[in-house]
Amino acid sequence: MKLMKDNLTIKETEQAIQEEFDLFDDWADKYQYIIEIGQKLPSLDKKYQVEENKIKGCQSSVWLNAYEDEGKIVFEADSDSTFVKGEIALLIRVLSNRTPQEILAADLLFIDQIGLRQHIAITRANGLASMIKQMKLYALGLASEVK
């Protein structure tokens, strides 16, 4: 399932996310919205919910699978935490169906623009950083395979 609208660039997708979050006045509403985003993310096939796909550094269990499709990387993920599933869904929306070069170059400024990093516990912030790192590592690995 593509979580990306049309053919928006990473920057345009980040801008769209920021505009969605700007509609909420307080962080509790934004937090709930992230949970709702996670609930819309399709469950990851159980065959991919294995130790080798588990993101290290997350307090919750997060599984991330990536594969190449016509030179672009497609991400799919799941988590046992509804909030964390929302976080990974946002990252998938921005980074999935992109070339490895686009993923590696992405600065992901939307995370700070929507206030996410500032409003989560340090353990969650570390987990978020681990998710981003793993997605970029997949891009790096798949970039070398695609060449």
C-alpha cells in the first residue's frame, strides 16, 4: 500500500504533514492523530515480523521490511505500540517509494516542525532515531545492489 499522495517530492510530503498537524491546537490532539495514522497502516505480514527485521534501540517492538521495486525502495512496518506504529507510518509516508538517493538525502525536518521530537520521551526519541537510521541503512544497502 502506498502511503504517498500522487508523486509529491519528499519536501512536498513533509509540508503536507506539517499542514495537517497545524490543524491541531494542542499536543494531545496531535498525539491522538499519530495513533490514528498508525491504525491505518496495514499490518506487516507475520513472515516479516522476525528478529532480523526488528529495529534495535526501540523500547517497543518495531518490525521494518524493505524491498526494491523499479529502482525505488518500498517500506512496510508494524509495531506492538499504536503510537510507534503511527511514527513509522509517518516515516513510511515520507520515505517509501523513493530512490535510495532521495532517502539518503532526506533531512526529515517535519519531525521537528510538527513538534514530535520535543513532545516524546527520550526513549521514544531514541526509538524514532533508530527507525530513521534503519530506513537509511536499507536505502544504502539497496542503493549498492541497484547499481
